[in-house]
Amino acid sequence: MSINVNGEEVPTTETGFLENIEDWSDEVALAIAIEENLELSDRHWDLIRYLRDEYVHNAGNQPNTRNLVKAMSKAWDDKSVNAKTLYDLFPGDPSKQGGRIAGLPESRRKGGY
């Protein structure tokens, strides 16, 4: 499978995750978001960039929704941020859908914390 970005095919897995994290760019993120019927706002980008930073600079860490709530609450200086806030942005699961758009590998963790 693949997505078309500016006339080039970018390989993806069967579940839509990039095969190579190095293929990611803002344009790739926008193409994935369009396929998922999402229009990316500044808050979407904040979460996407946070996920990428955690993965790249924190030994492949892929935060779950609970940890994303804490991080975005701090980043946005908004104590009212909760899981619903993030699911409103990424209805397909903030950590999974956000991670897919951020170009991260598919998380293999199971449910829970």
C-alpha cells in the first residue's frame, strides 16, 4: 500500500502507517489526514509534533491517551483538557490516529495503561 504525496508514492503498511519514519514530512501528514477526513488545526499539529518528538528523542516512546492528556494540558496551559478533547481532534484514537499522521510505526501495546 502507499499514499500519493506531490506525485510520489510513499509506502505504507496495510493499516496506513508509514513503512519508513524517514518518509514523513508535513506534506505526508496532510495527505494522511485528508485520507482520514481530518482538517489539521494548530492543536492537531501540537499533538503530532509532540508524538514525533517523544518517539525520536525518548527511545521510541509512544504515549497513550492518558499521557497525551497530561502533555497537551501543559502545552496548551489548559486544565480542562481531557480524553474527549483529544478524541474530538482524533476520533480514531489520539495515540493511534495521531501516531499514524505523525509517521510513527504502529504501536503494538495492548489496552490499559
